Amino acid sequence: MTAGDPAGRGLSAAEAAARLAADGPNLLPGAQSRNTFAIALEVLREPMFLLLVASSGIYLILGDLSEALVLAASIVVVMVITVVQERKSERALEALRDLSSPRALVIRDGTETRIAGAEVVRGDLMLLAEGDRVPADATLLATNDLTVDESLLTGESLPAEKGAGTAVYSGTLVLKGQGRALVTATGVHTEFGRIGVSLSALDSEKTRLQTETARVVKIFATVGLVLCVVLMLLYVMARGGWLSGILAGLTLAMAILPEEFPVVLTVFLALGAWRISQHGVLTRRMPAIETLGSATVLCVDKTGTLTENRMAVAETLPADGVSAAQVLEAAALACEPEAFDPMERAILAAAGPAAAELRTRWTLDHDYPLTQEFLAVCHAWRASEGTHRVVVKGAAETVLALCGLEADAAERAHAHEAAGRGLRMLGVAEAEWVEGDWPADPHAFRFRWLGFVGLADPLRAEVPAAVALCRRAGIRVVMVTGDHPGTALAIAAQAGIAHEAGVLTGVDIEALDEAALAVEVKRINVFARIRPAQKLRLVQAFKAAGEIVAMTGDGVNDAPALKAAHIGVAMGKRGTDVAREAAALVLVEDDFGSIVTTVQLGRRIYQNIRNAMRYILAVHVPTAGMAFIPLLMGGPVLLFPVHIVFLEFVIDPACSIVYEAEEGDAGLMGQPPRDPAEPLFNLNMLLVSFALGLSALAAVVLVYGWALRSGRSEGEVRALAFAAIVCCNLVMIHATRSRDLSVFSSLAKPNTALWWVTGGTLVALAASLYIPVVAALFRFAPLAAPDVLVAVGAGFAGVAWYEIYKKVRPKSRASSE
């Protein structure tokens, strides 16, 4: 660090809270979420709302005031339900925006604390490092080789070098180095805020499911419109009365309109992303939720993802004539002045106070940072008496080469043996310099080999079980690390990652062309000494091999690989802002177990969406059919708008709440990954759904015909057939909530929302049958107990074949329905 960096304890928590309350959050003008009034205005334009208004108007013209008032009341209820659903989704998205906002590392009460960028306040002492997005305008107090990209603000493409006393601005990007800065302005008071720059924290791109569903809705709406016109004409021709014919047509339109499809996607994807966030994973791009169930390869970093990122020096291996203390002292001098990396912090802790005193008393004159070509850190220190000491630590092969010991078999054997025990081995060397200006290349120094520092990073306890779960789910776990090959293989063995095919190093990758690499990645699961740029080649190779790739990363140079992967996963704690911005998902705790949990949740969300869609397709068939068939049979009209409204009050909460809350089938992670090219509405799914709907329709038609032939009154016929439709509806919900369990077996699966919907529907049905005022509105006559049993029996009969089908069909077909 340059001079002028005070020790500084930063603000206290109380001071920060007071300034946040006074100045407001550190947010730039951005897209505002929809409020309740805006959502209500959107509801007014919904087709179902307009159909209800039209039906209510026709009743007024016909002089049926009670029906008109009931529909008017239902309009209000429909609006309230829709607004509540939309607000629930909106709140989930708002929570995601808050969670996925840029993070900042500040010093509060003398302790380094990572907070949301929105919580940064004036006077905060802020720490910046390579890859960070600067969260607020600030004045630099100290820097170490700090370079910032300010092109977003100035338009200047060349990076700006920064020193103590200069300013950094909100939204700019740290390309290199480190710095400590005092925040001078936040939010709208920053340079970005003054020029009105708007940043979007969460994209609003249409997912593949939303596009596909919109197309299906258009098809159904077109078919429904044609059938409505046909029904209206048939009604007028058979019974006369244009207004009654129009009312029948509107009833069919309400029965057949698949308005629930977009509701399901909106609610499931928004709440799905929220549920995933509860497991420590933030969703930055909604399509990732769809793709999760298709992932075939998880490429994960070793350090901090498979391991705990809790480094400790396990042993030192000094060279002849060198003490362990000398090795640790030199390694400590080769650490950054502000050590953020856990490995460097472990070295400093092991080196003790003597090395810390040297780092305080001596001056860092020059440094050669780690690069893709130079896998080591080299620092040149000037002592108080004017002498210079140059130290280097890094990859064993790099440091041995600097010392002219490339072929030293003994030292390489030491490194290999320790790496085989899972230790991360760093070579350490030192040199003197008395020849004037610093050379441009550290190879100019005559280094003396000091020895190795071996660091241990224990495997996370949950990793072996998570890897085994991935194996059962047909997902390959691939380790990609910059560590020594021996270390990588040792950790792979502990984690349960298949490693029998050996390891492929970065040097090996460089020697392979694209076709050869695509062949190698089909058998290799461990990649070592990998540079960030080579991650992109690996992603491309896996994709060329036909895999659906999830790739983790944390650094600036990982961004291209994260962007290229089907699912880019950035580290939340140690990841740079650049990596997070390029990724589709962000791991809050950098934990491999949460990746696997997210894959499981992604599969559950997709399965629940498909179950809900199957139910919606099926349930509209008996409803629409019974708006049409009574006319053909010459019997009394069964359904009026009030009946459709009743059914919508069952269908809407069922598809948007009940299915979303389902835990998913127990064998979900025992199935192979889903083909991403497979459409949601494939032929098999459509055939099964319509067959289920037609069987329910057949059961209701039989009940309706039996009631007609038994000489019952019109009110009894309508009540019995409608009760059969409602029972079919409820039983269908229970039958389609699982692709494997029977209706009765699924009763043991917990789902509070399901029982609220079931109980509420039965109570409402009983009220419509047996409370005279309500029964009059529905044109019902009370049913005797045997008739109620007939309706219940029709409900179970309508799904009987599907229950048998679930038992006898091949399990491989379950995922496509």
C-alpha cells in the first residue's frame, strides 16, 4: 500500500444505520416494481374479466338482477385473487432483487463486513479488489497496483490507474489490484445518479416455457372462439333467443379459456426462484430454473466449493540448510499487503508476529502479480537500511523453474507425495537485488530455493453424499482446479468423483485441438492446473460433446466461461462482481451442496409446472364439454357463468398454490436429466391430459344422462351433474399431483394448501346445494344422500384408468408426461 492509509475502524453500526436512514439506500434510479394499482389495471384487461363483465351486462338486459349482481361480486373476487397472486410473485421478485444486488466489503466497528451495496453509506471505509464493481463514489486512501475501468462513465476505453487521493466512482469496475477508500457519495448523489443512469438488477427476458405457453394459449383461444360461435349458432337454431345464445357462447368461452397457463408460469418461476434463494442460491436469470433439470455435467472448483476454504498450514518442507521459519517468513512476505485470500491468511497466521512486524517495518517497492503465464506472486521489499529482498511463492513447477531446478527429482517427489495426501503445495524462493531498476520479468532474479509450504483445506462434510446423489441423477461431477494434479486426484477420491481415467492438466489441454478435447472430456472428470481462460475451452468442449453444462467460477477471467455455460454459477462470498454479473446463479455460501439442492429444486419446479399444466388441460375438457353436450342431447342447459366462476375459484388456487407447494416425487433425483429440447406440451403429455379430461367428461355425461332418464327435475339434474364435475375436479387434483403415487397413496404427502382447497370446495358445494338462497342463484335443487354418492363415484371413475396407467406404464415415460 502507498502512504496515507490510516488504520481506521470505519463507522460503527449505529452511525451507519443513522446515515442510511438520513440519506436513503445506495440505489440508482431503476425499474420500479408494479404496485397494487398497476396490477389491478392489468387485471381489467384480462379476457376472463371482460367475459364476466359481458355476461353480467347480458343478465341486466334480460332483467335478471340477482345473476347480474352475483357476477358483479365475482368480478371483485376474481380481481382480488388475481392481485394477491401477482403481488405474491412481485414480492418474491423484489426479494430476489435485494438479494442479488452488488455486495460491498466495508470496515464497520473495526471488522471487515460484507454487506449489500444498497447499505453502503457516506463515511464507510470500503475495501476494493480485482473484479469488484465499485458500489459508491469514494476517495482512495491507499492503493496497491489499482486499475479501474471507467468506460461506463467516461466512454474512455483505456483503464485508469489509481493512486491514493484519487477518486473512484459508483458502477466502475476494478480490473487489477486492491484499494481502501472512503465513501463520499451514495445513490442519486453519485456521478451515475446525477446523470440518471438506470441499472436493472434482474432481467425480464421471456423464458422458453413462457414463449411455448403463449403459443399454446393462442391456439386454445382460437379454437375456443370458433366453438363459441358454433355453440351460439346451434343454440339460436335449436331454441331461439339471441341473448341466451350469446350467453351460452360466453359461458363456453369462460369454460375453455386457458387463462391459468401464464398464471402458473409467473407464480411458479417467481416463487421457485424465491424458494431456491432460501437454500443459499440466487437466481439472476429465470431461464436457468428451466435448464437446471437438464444439466448433465457440473463443473465445480475445488477450493471453497468442494472444500471448506478454511486453509491452514499443515506442514513445511524446507530445503537443505533452511529452517521452516525461513520458509514461512519468505512466504508471508510474498503475500498481498491486504490479504483477502484464505491461503495467504493461513500463511500469515503460521508465520507469526515476527513476519508481520517485517511486513510493517519494510516497504513493498515492487510486485509481480500472479498471471496466467506466471503462476506465482513475487514481491520486492526494501528494508530500512536500503537493502532489497525479493521473495516468490506459487505453483511448485513455476518456482522450481525460477530456481533452475526444473528437473530436480527429489523436490518434485516431495511435492507429488504431499499433493497425493490432498495438500496444496506452494514453492517458496528468495533472491537479492542490488543492480538498480527493477527488471520487467521476475526470471531476471537469481532465486534460491527455500522449500514448500503445504496447506490443507478439508473437504466439506456433505460433499460425498451430494456427489453420490448426482451420480444417481445421471449428472457427472467434474472438478476443475488450479491445484497440483496429485492434490486434485486426492480430493476427487475423497469426494467420490470418478477419477479412474486420471487427470488432464492445462498443459495437456493446450496440446489438444477442439475435436480431441471434445473426446477427452467424455472420459475425464478431474482437470488440474487449469487457467481461467481454459475454462471456456472446457465449456465449449463439453457442449460439443452434447452435454448440458453448469460451470462454477469466481474471478474476472471466469466470466466468459460462466457466460458460455448453459448454467453459469458464481461464488457469492469470494466471487467477483464481474463473475456474478456473468452468471445465471449465485451461491451465497460457495457450497457445492447448495448446487445439488438447486438442481433438485429445479427438477421439482419443472415437474410441478408440468403437473399443473396437465391438470389445467384435463379439467377444461369436462367443463367445456358440459357447456356444449346438453344442447346436443336436448336436455336443460347445465352451466351458466356463475357455475364457471365457481369452478374457476377451485382451478385458480389449485394450479397456482397447490401444485407450486408440492415437494415433488421421491424418485425425482433417480431419473436421468431431462432433454432440454423436449417441449413442455409434447404429444405424450397432451394425449394423456386430454384422455384424462375425456374420461372425466364421460363420467359426468353418464351421470347427466342417468339423471335425465330417471325423471328428476331440471334443478336436480343440474345439481347432480355439477356436483359430479366438482368431484371430478377435486379427484383430478389429487391424481395429478404425483406421476407415481395413487390418489390414496398421495394423501400421505403433506400439502396444506391442497387440503384448504379441497375442504373449501366441498363446503362451497354444500352451500350451493343446501342453502336455499345460494341454491336459487345456481338453479339447483337439493340432492339426496345417494345422489351425492353418485357424484363422488363419478369423480373417482373419471380418473380410474389413469390410476391403473400410472402403475403399468414404463417408468421411463413418466418424465415426458
